[in-house]
Amino acid sequence: MKSFKEFLIQEAAPGSNIPKGKTKVSVFPGRMAPLHIGHHKIISSMKYKPVILLVKGVGTSADKTKNPFDEQYQEYLIKKCFPKAEVRPVKNANLTAISFHLRKSGLEVAEVFAGDDRMDSYKQMIERLNQGIEDEGLKYEVEFHLTPRITSATKVRDAIRGDDEKTFRQLMPRVLWNEWETMKEKLKDA
């Protein structure tokens, strides 16, 4: 098994001295199935350009009752709310590897947002990034933000399945209210 230092250096290769990204970004990993008022509030509070890590792993995507929307539709919903957001589909939220990848592409992770269900594992990754390996140029300065639980995508999907448009509207950003019929249609087969 590799040490954390060996992992960091391998991830940073070729050439372990990667300069900091030029553009600071705020990162928010999640399934967004669908994006709801809680997600909207979090993304609206970001200091920097939002990078939404759309988690589309094999296991998480297989359960169509929890993940009825395809990647393209989810990205469409996010971009409809936040046109300047960058959406990056990922198989998992390995923040260490993702931070390296973003840095290589000129983006510097400055903050990460996550709920209490993911807090421990994400916080561990962020703390390791922040400790970094200074002599290898791999130190980060990432701030962690615990997100409040406002609602859940499960409640949104349940409202749609229950033909409860009033609750749907209470849980969704206004800009997505006109997606009611489309989401109902997409949930028929899930």
C-alpha cells in the first residue's frame, strides 16, 4: 500500500511541482438527483466559481429509483440555475485526486461544501491536502464548509411520484418549476 506522500506525488506526476491554479473555485460534490432548493442555496453562497462534481458512480447510478435522471439532464438543470457553474461528472468524490486534476487544468480548489453525511471522509481528505507536501509543491489551502440539510432529492422525487406539484414547487428553485412535466415523465420508468 502506498503512503499518502507516494500517492500525492504519483497523482501530481509528471513533474511533482505543479504550480497553483490561477482561478480559485468552490467545489460541491453530490448526486443532484435533482438539484433542489438546498443545493441552490449552497451554490449561491459560494465565494468563487462553482465547480459541481456530479457523482455518477457505477453503484450510485445503477439504482434508478434514486438516480432517475441522466447526466445530460442533470447538467442542464444545474446550468439553468447557474450558467457560469462548471459541471464535472465524476465516478466518486475523491477530493484529493480531483483537486490535483483541477490544479493541472488551472483551477485551484479554495473551498469544499459537503453535508454531515460526508463530512468525516471529505474533511479527512481536505486536511491531508492542506497539510500537503510543501517540498513537492503540493500544499493546498482549502476551506471546508458544512452544508445545512434543507431538504433532500428523495423528497422532491417523492413529490413528483405522488403527483404533488405544490410540494415540488416548495422544494425546487423557481427557475426549475417548468421542469415538472419533464421530471414526471423521466420518473415513470424509474
